Amino acid sequence: MTRVVMLAALAVSAAGAFQTPVMLRSATATRRVTVPQVLATKMVAVDPPRVRTFIKKDIKQPDPICQTGQENTMKVMQSGRMYRYNVGKAEESEVSLCEKAITDYTGHKYCVALNSCGSAIFLMLKAAGVKPGDKVLSNAFTFGAVPSAIEHAGGTAVYVESNDAYVMDTEELEVQLKANPDCKYVLISHMRGKLADMDAIKAVCDRYEAMLLEDCAHSLGVYWKGKHSGHHGKAACISSQSYKMLNSGEGGFFLTDDDYMAAAVATYAGAYEGLSVKHLTVPPLEAFKGLSNKLPNYSLRMSALAAAVIRPQVSTLDQRAEKYNERYEKLKSELSRRAKGLLTVPDVTPGVSQPVHDSIQFNLADHITPAQVDQFLAECHAHGLPVELFGAKSNARNFVNWEFAPAQDPLPKTSKMLARACDVRLPLMWDDEDFHTMADVIVESLDAALM
Ligand SMILES: Cc1ncc(COP(=O)(O)O)c(C=O)c1O
């Protein structure tokens, strides 16, 4: 666009003043602002240099470990007792105390700490009874670790279409259960903390006598009608990998109210020779009877170091969720206003009583061409904001990339959504104003891509 720019300023007139962009620099970003410009006597039409906003902060910045977490870890290291069972009794175990803190928060009866959420899902499927070749229905849109865990357990993944709000489509679940009457397991994954209509999902599973299992890797802190997520299924799993609500680098937890599943997962993880007595959140010894001879020990336990880091983080979950949500709502309304008609940010499912928006997703409008989508992403990347497209060729959340567990159907609804669905982290350690800068980069990149 051509604008008139000033060559020499001689007079000021409020009535005649117009706005022009100037650049302001701060430690974190370059921001564009507009100020009244002095009227010029001699004017000429030229193309002004495009003034763009840049982000300098790291979008992958994880949350630091609080002082208590650091001190707990030092104590564990000083004692040398990093193996979870190298304690006199359960109450002395960092891992057992951490499992207790998790169950106190989520309201589950039992919890087993593991080395990752992928391991937790694998063991959940094994404890649920998945045998080689058994079909397991799951979201077509989730992270590759989910079909990987199904493959690890010997199951065959069958995918259910996800909708534009990134959740499993309830009607499509019914279609798949009808088409696969031999399928007895549904593993729902609450991608990016988004919950489907969980009452409806559970009702469909019950109608087809399929066991519902939940991947809550992203939904720690998310509540459904006042109760923590992960209670519709027979069991659930959470993650403490660095980009989740708990950060221990790597880590995961299995959660259930079911005696057998809790005992089986603790045994598979490596509670051999009666070591279950060193847990605080597993069923009594009778539930373990004979299990350590029947079930293999896959050695997937959590280390005391990870647990020491995690435990103090549990009590701050709701407080952090509040901060995330406040920033998210502001960013959502700014983007919806400034990029109206170009993108939509789907609402959460009614029934979610507390979301956790530690990232934002939006769908680019249908009239934006694939080439413009690519240009938009390139513009964002070039300006310091690596917006990810779920449908990108290299994205591990794009089902076409799961060659190890391929989809049998083309999944057109999910494909359409993935091709326009963008994903951005909202790092907790950033400042409030950085999210306004983020909106600037997104809006300017859309502008540039659509020129
Ligand atoms: C939806 C989902 N489920 C499961 C996992 C596995 O978690 P972990 O990395 O702790 O194994 C991830 C990992 O990011 C995930 O995104």
C-alpha cells in the first residue's frame, strides 16, 4: 500500500494530523506503535518500509523448578537413595509421597508413578487386558505417542475422526464402534487439554460395552463439571514431561480407582517381591497376590529425583491454570477481534468447569489457500514465533505420519481440520505484554501472507 510520508516537518495541525507507525524496542520485542505525525509541507508518495513486530523470547521455555523442588532433590542426592524402593517405609519415599499428592489433587484412589506418560498408557492398555491384535479406538488427532503406546501393547489402532474443536467426534465414535463390534477399548486423548462431551462419550462406550481409558497428558488441572478430568474412564494417565503442567523433564503417572489395574500397573512397572508395601496409593497386598510371577517386570518406575522435583508443583496447579487462562482469554479476544474472518478460536466444550490454556489453537479460515497458510507460517517463524500447523508434513500430531500404526480410513474431517489448525505455546514465564506482541506477530503475518 502506498502512503504519504513526510519529507520536512514545518507545522503541526491536530485536525490534519494522521497516524504513522514507528518502532519501539524493548528487551523482549520490537513493537509497532502509531503516533500523530507532524504535517509536512512537501509531500511525496512512496512505499514506506514495512515495520514488523519481532519476538525474541524462546517459545519452548519450560517452567523452572521451584526452590522446594531443588532442595528436595538435593536431599535425595545427598542420601543417594534415588531408587524409589530404597527407603525404610512408604512414608519416606519421595515417589510414594508424590503419588499421594497427585491422588489428593485428582481425586483418584490409586496412582503409580512411571518414567513417562507413554509408559503409563502402555501399561494402562496391558492392565486393561489388551492382547496382540486387539483393536483400540483412539483420536485421529493426538500426539504420536498415543498410537505408539497402542502398538507397544500389541494393539491395533483404529482412529475416530476429530472435529474442528480438536476433540473426538461423538457421532463418529458410534460409527466406529458399530463398524468394529469386536473392539472393546476406547482410548480417548484430551489433546491440548480439550475435553470432548465426556458424558456423551461415556454413554456411547457403555452402549457398546467398550472400556473407556483416558490420556490426560494435557488435561492435568482440567475439570469436568467440578471433578478432575480422568474419571469417566476406568483409568487415566498424566505426563510430567517438560511441556506439561508438571515438569520433571520426563515422567508420567497412571491413575485409577480399580484394584486390579493399580496392582497390575505397579507390578509391570517393577514392584517385585512384595515391594508394593512401599507405596501409599496402591491396593493392599491381596490385590498383588501371584501377580509378580504372572506379569513381566518392564522396569518403568519413576526415579526419586523426578518425584522430588514434581511434588511441590502439584499444590500450584490451580494457581498456574488461572494465570494461563487469564492470558489466554485476552489473547483469544484480541485475535478474534483483529483477525476477524481470518481465524477462529474454538470454544471449550460446555461441561468443562476449569480449562487449562497453556497453549492456544486457532483454525485459519477456509478461503485462505494452502500456499497462503504456508506463507503465514513462514512469516510467523521469520518474526520469532514458530506457529505450528498440526497438518504439517513433519508434525507428529498428523496421523498420516504414523506409518507404524496407519489409519485404515482417509479421515476427511480430521484432515480438513489439521490443514488449517495452528498451535502456539503460551509459556508461563513470559510477561503479560508478550502475549499482546504475539497477537501483533500473528495479525501482521496474516496481513503479509494475504497481501
Ligand atoms: C497427547 C499426549 N499423550 C501422551 C504423551 C506422552 O507423554 P510422555 O512424553 O510423558 O511420554 C504426549 C507427549 O507429549 C502427548 O502429547
